[in-house]
Amino acid sequence: MVKRIMKNEIYNIEERTCNFGNITLRSDEILTFKPFDTVTSVSLTDIEEMFSIFIEITKGVPHLYYSEYSKAIDIDSVTKAFVTEKMHHLAKAAAVKENSAMVRFLTHSYIYLNRPKVTIKMFKTEEESISWLKSLDI
């Protein structure tokens, strides 16, 4: 049976799994990342693998980026520096869904200390996150 796609329906163009989560490129050109619930820490090797997949499925063109973090994930300073240096190569802007005071604190601290080249904003729901990304004139 063939599924018909409605005109404005959002669908996944490509889906991949890395060591610590799922990566999806949507038909509205939003790149998403959702870590596995069991993840408590991420290494530089993990991030390099994730970025490699991002670059491959986007063909190196920065996209709007959405990620979910329901709990704090331990990331060392070398890995944070790598993310800061490389993020603008894959993202035009980033929306983060969070539901934890600790995640909010860590994300705000990261933004303040590292000054990423990409605008990062946090939201309580995926809908708010996606709506904000789509509202940007980038």
C-alpha cells in the first residue's frame, strides 16, 4: 500500500541513528536530534559522529535545528568547544526543547560562556520550538 502525502504534511526525508540518539531531516528542512533516554554523557567521538551524519544528510548546508533534552547530559569542555566551533556549519539557528531547571541552567551557562555563532533558544514544547524556527527570516 502506498501512503499519499498531503500538500503541507511534514514527513521525514532521512532518518539516522548515532551512538546516542536519532537524527532526522524533515521535509520542511528542519534537522532534528533526539537523544536516547538512557544517555547520561557524551564524548567528543560521539559528537563527531553526530556532526558527520548532520553534514552528510544536509550535504553541508546549514539548516534550522531542533533538539530535545529532558535531562542534563555530561559533556566535557573539549567537546563543548568542538560544538561551539562547528555548530554554525550545520545550523542557522537552534531551538531546544527542555523541561528541566538543570538543563535550562546548563544551556544558559553554555551560551554565556561560549558565545556560539548560532542563536539558541529554549522552549517547553516541540510545537513552540518548530514555530519559532519557522518564524525566522534566515
